[in-house]
Amino acid sequence: MVHIGRPSHIPAKDLDLIIPLPQDDYPSGPNVLRVLWPFNGASLTPKPESTECQRHTGTIVMYGGPSRHFRMGLAETRRLLIFARKLAHANQEALHILTSPRTPPEAVAWMQEQVKTYGTVLHVFQPGEDVFGSFLKTGNRFVVTADSASMLAEAWRSCAPVWLFPLPQRQTLMSRLQQGVDVLGLRPLRYWLIARGILGSGANFTHWHRTLIRSGAIRCVAPYLSEQDLRWAPVRHQADKDLMRCRTRILALPILKKHYCNASPINCDGKSVTHSETLTEQAILNGTCAVVVTYGNRVAFVEQVLHAAFQAGVRHVVLVDNGTAPAVAENLKTSVAIWGAEQVTTVRLERNGGSAEGFAAGFAAAAQRAQTQHIWALDDDTVPHPDALKALARTWRLMGGKPSCCLASFRQDKRTYIKLVENNKPNAIQPNSFFGFSVQAPFQKKTVALWKKDGLECRAMEMGAYGGLWFHKDWVQRIGLPDVRFFLYFDDYDYTLRITRNGGALWMCSNSALRDLEQSWTQTPSCLHPWLQEQQGIIRPYFALRNRVFIEKNSIDCRLIYNLNMVLFLFIKVLCRTPRGVLYHLQHPVKMVRRWRLLVGAIRDGLSGNFENRILKDQ
């Protein structure tokens, strides 16, 4: 028996397969298959993307209405129209608004008055007319209100850019009780009761929407968006494999498996036998392309990293010159000439776009090489041990050789990796945490999955750094490239979160070691926290804080606890880091006020999603 949707008061063990919809708040289990989208508009053979000439009708607003989970009044309608006009204006397009069966009559009447003034075309829902389907084929971009999962799915499957317009949620007694239980760290108990059919489950649109936004599949409407932001389009449309995954899993059920395996040329796991299953360790090494990003004047570091990478077995390296001075660029060319163009490809950026743009350019160049199967990201000061790549290749083969499996080398000087190995501390985003700090931590104990085989040892991570990240190039097509808006710091966490939240697995391999040649700026000896040290400038603290806050804000379940975590972290970890640091504040109040204004501004920009990066223009 296969159940599509969330079962109500039915024990999970009584069903062969459960396929909850993405907005369903249902616990994971061995017989639970999660999908990224509702099945509206899905196909086993996805439709080809429409060409630019076919998409000509402009910006399309898909207006739902009040629902069981969301409120929607004239205030929300007014904000929606203001954003839609800005979006259409930025892209020099016409604006069309489509209503639905749930759109309230007063909202329709109000919009009919507004469109007379602003020249917008309003299409009021009429039974029997498929205006919605027509615009799915011809719309340049879509704005979808958060109340409708089906409209969001169909808009995304059109392959055009999709914007999500958030709405205030309705709070019922049950939803408040559920939030209270989760805030107390009792979510595992709630899920245990649901899985046994004792308690019913509900929906969690917020979690699903956050997952889609993090993955880069859609964008969320927000204030402070520039015209460049409003012209956003996904780098590459993610593959729509939900229906195929469901079909494969259903056909793999014991009652069907025997018949299907005998009747089909596909193996008993429901998958075609791929070349990756027969790859040798040497073939994996030959298919690995390292990506190294350098900046400033670090030629000596680059030479050591390249030498170590080739010694480890890398067949090719993409070296990204991230806006270095002309003299340094010439030195880089001279240094890499000894390996030749067959082993090193150099990509030069005219300006320093930070790690985000640097690795985006490197990943794109590496993925375009026909010989590349895996990409190995290396910082220009991380030296791999001679057997580091071989350990990754062996591990990947023993784990099944699946493209969805990503690995990370062990950074011997990275504190988060050390804590993961020594203390089993998860490298993950905790609900309501601020920079990883949470008063809920004692109640939110998470176990770290451990994998061991043939002397190899790996631990699961939710996110990781670029340095040492080893992944199949299929991920570049599936989730796109790093988000260049981050510029610097935590863009790697954002990228790896998109992997793990789109069905991928990330494992840190203890047997694949990297050594840092340079100490991190956060480890500079001082009585002050690194963010408050004047010698660190303003760019590093700003982007470190802004970007981490932006990533964590999508995991806020309770604003009160989040604010408490933020205040405690800033007071205990930053202001009162050392007694001498407190004294320094008293001795230099003006200087410290300037630094704190910088930090507060970074937090504000992170929470509001402000990616204008004006701080770079002021330098």
C-alpha cells in the first residue's frame, strides 16, 4: 500500500511506502520518500525549456487568496502589487495579474480599480477558461503567493524565474502548541507519536519554502532589492526527478521487485547500470579536476598547492586568478607554465569577486571539461596530503559510487571539523541559533552519522567549507553555481546546504587530510573578538556576520529565542570575550561604538536579505 500525502492517525509501519507532499510536516523513516515539489504539472519526461521568443507576455502574478494556513488581506495585496510593478519595470515587461477561485471579491474589486491607474492587465478567474495554462507557456517570470503549493509547483516547472510572495501565517491553538513543543526540543517525541499513529501531523509551508529558497530554485520577495536583483534568473534550472524517483521506489517494493527485475533491463534498484558502478580508483582520480582560487599576491602558496594536488593524483587543475595585479598575474602564468595547458587551465577575473565569484567561475570551467567527473575545491593555502584524493576515491566507491554522494577532506586546522571528529558536534544549522549558539542546545542533541569500512571513516555533515569539498559535476547542473551575492564567507555553507537539502549527502572523510599554510584571521591573538579588531578592517567582519545571519534566519522558529541567542552571543562571546576586552571598551568608547555599529548593520542586512554590498563600493 502506497500513501501519497501525510497519513492521519495511521502507523507508518502499516504502509509499504509513504510519499508526503513537501509542505507536509511528517517524520522521516525507511519507508518515507520525500519529494521537492507537489506533482502538479510533473512528467516522467520533463518538458524542454521554452525559448526566449516563446516567453513574451511579461511578468505574471499568480494571486491565490486566504487559506487554512495563510492570511491575505488588502495590506498584503497592496505590497504584492507594489513589488510586481517594480519587477515588471526592472525587466521592461508588461504586468498581468491572474486571480484564482479563492481570491476574495473585495480583493478583485480593489485590484480592478488599481489596474486602471497603472496599466496592469487583470485576468479574473472564470470557470472553463485556461488562462493560467496559457501564461505558464508564455510568461517571462512569475510571482506566486505563498498560499498555493500547486501554483508554485506549476510555475517552477515552466522553467521561468519564480518569485515567492510570503504571507502572514494563521495561528491556531494546535499550531501554537506544536511550536511550543518544538521550541522545548520535544520535536523527536512529537514525530515518534505521529509515526505510531497516535498523533496527527500537519503542514509546514515555511520549512518547504525556506528549502526552495536556499537551493536557489526560487527567490523570495524582500525589501531592499536592487534592479539587478529584480532581473534574477536561476543559473540553470534544476532537474525535476520527483516523479521518476517515486516510480523507481514503487517498482522496487518487494511485491513488484521480482517481476520488474525479470521483465526490465534496469537493475533491481530501479536504476540503469551506470559507468560509475564500474569505475576503478584510477579512473576516479583521472576524472577529478581541482579548482584553486587565488587573490592578492600568493604565488608561493599556489605553487605548493598545485604541486601537492598533482602529487595526490589530480589529473587537471582550474586555477582562478581572482583579480590579482597585472604583475602577480604574470608571475602566476610563469609558475603554472611548467605543467602546461593540458594540466592547468587559468581563468582570470578582472576584479576580485570574493570566494563566491571565484569558485563560481572555477566550478563552471571545471564542469565544462568533458573529462571532468568530480570537482575538488581547494583554497590557495590548503595543501592535500599525498593520499588525500585516493582516500576520497576509495570511500566514494565503497559508498556505492553515486553522484549524489559528496565528500569533504579533513581540514586539520578547522575548528568545526575538529569538533565534529573529537566531540561528534554536528556541523549543521540549529533552529533559532545565532552564529551556531543556542540556549536550546542541551535539548537539541543531534547524532552524527558515522560510516566505517576497510579502515576508512566518515562523518555526516549538513554543510561544509570549499577547501576539500569533492563532488560530482552533476551538482553544478542540478543546483547551479555559488551565489556571488555572498561575496566572501559562508558562501560555501550556502552552496553545500543546497546540496544536502536537494537530496545529496555530505560526508567528511577523516582519512583525506589537508594542511593549512596560513592561520585564519579569526585566530589572530588579541584580547578582542576578531570582529572588533581594527586591523581586520570592516569587510571581513561585515560579510562573515551578514552572510551567516542570512543563512540562519531561515531556521528561525521563534523570534524571541533567536533574539535571546543573539544578545547572549554578542554579550558573552564578543563583548566579554576577555576581561581585557571589556576594559578596552571602557578605554576606547568611540572606537568601539564604530565597530559595534558595523556589526549591528551587518546583522540588520542579514535579517532583511540586503545584498547590495555597498560596503565594497565605499572602500
